[in-house]
Amino acid sequence: MSASNLLVQAFQHFKLGLQTQRKAIDFIKEHRIWDGFWTYGWATRIFVILGLVVGFKFLSVIFSLVSSFGLEGPLSFTSNVGGLLQDVTSEGFGIFYVGGLKYFILILMEVLIFHFARKTLEITRKTEVDSSFKTFLKAEYRMIKVVIGAFFLEIAATIIMRIVFKIFDLEFLEYPLSFIIQCYFIGFVVIDNYNEIFGMTIRESERFTRQYLGLAVAIGLVTYLLLFIPILGAAIAPLLAGVSATLAMNELTKDIASHSTEAIKLEEVH
């Protein structure tokens, strides 16, 4: 496929990712997919509470950065969010600390992504998907590995990009592309939950998700921005991401089993 076709496809997938966010809200309300969420017991409550605490810390760090940039008040923050993101991604502190916090939130809120993604798949494919506590623990362990890999790949990709742009005097592209890189890896972390259900290894999942780069960026973008909502953003972001990613991936491909050597049979998920 030519570069122009790849760009067109990426844009189409990005557009689908944004459109699916609205569908996800209606889907959640219509099917009441929060039912059964608290059956995971104490683990659910602990992870959610810790996630909200870290989400608050994430926001406090952001507002500390806002203060250091001389911005005052919520209206000023909103109007200057583009400049804020530029400054955050331009500093090593922003990459390592803020970047680490957003991934840590996803680790803690994996229970939300896990439950809502699997319930969405059950409803859309009219089949049962294993959502037991034992399976959740496996998913949580995998999420930790995926997040660690995504975090360091994000840093490596950002550093390489900066070196290349500095050599070719293209620093003006550094900030927007740095943000896009962050959004892609956040989106990949979420989409991996969908791929995991079909038995993909992490490496297979990463290769497969690259085919839907635009979708991953869209999911990551909305997730990232929702984290700026005080307290509740830490819960809303992964919840909505899990549902929207599942709906979009389910629409884009009905059979991903052929992409995995360990995938479950197609008839078992229909």
C-alpha cells in the first residue's frame, strides 16, 4: 500500500475512533454494561480508589505545571491547553513523570477496561466471554507488561524523533508529533485488551494494532484529554476507551483469529 493510501486509511480509522466515542456513551446507557462490575469484590474497589487518587495526583502535577507557566484560572488553562501539552512534552519531567502517571492510571483502572470491553464484546457478538476474577488477574499482569513496554517505546520514539528533527532543522514538528506518539501508545494499551481476548501475544497485538494506527491515536487522544477532568476523569477515560475501542475494532474486523497463532477459534467468539 502506498504512503498516500496509508495516510488516508489512518485518517479514516482516526475519524471512526472519534465517532465511536459517542456511540460508546449510548451503548453503555442502553445495555447497562456496568451491571456485574462490583462482583469482582474488594479488588475492584481498591483498584478504582487508587486509580482516582493517582488521577488526582496527575491533575495536581498538571496544574503545578500550569502555575509555573504563568497561567491562572480554569479558563486560562482551557484556552492554553495546546501550549501546556507542548511544554509538558518538551520537558524531561513531563515525559517521565506525567507520562508515567497516565500509564499508572491505566494499570489501576484495568479492571474497568477489562469489564467494559468484555461485556461490550459479549453483547455485540452475542457470546459469552470469560470475565472471571482469575482471568482478570491474568489481564492485569499483562496490562503491567504492556504498559511498561509502551512507556519505554514512547520515550525511545520521542528521543529518536527529536534527534532526527534537530539534524534536519524540523523542530517545529516536534511538539505535535510527540503528542501523537503519546496518544498512539495509550490507544495501543487499551486496544491490546481487545486483542488479548483473541489469544494474541503482546508482540502480535502490537503488530496488529499498527494496522489501525489512526484508531489507536483517536482512542489515546480522547483518553488523554479525559484525564484532565478532575477526579472522575480517571474513571471515565478508561471506561469509555474500553467500550469505544471494542466497538471500533469489532466494526473494522470480524475475524482477527488468523493473525494469532494462539487465537481462539472464530466459531467460539460468534
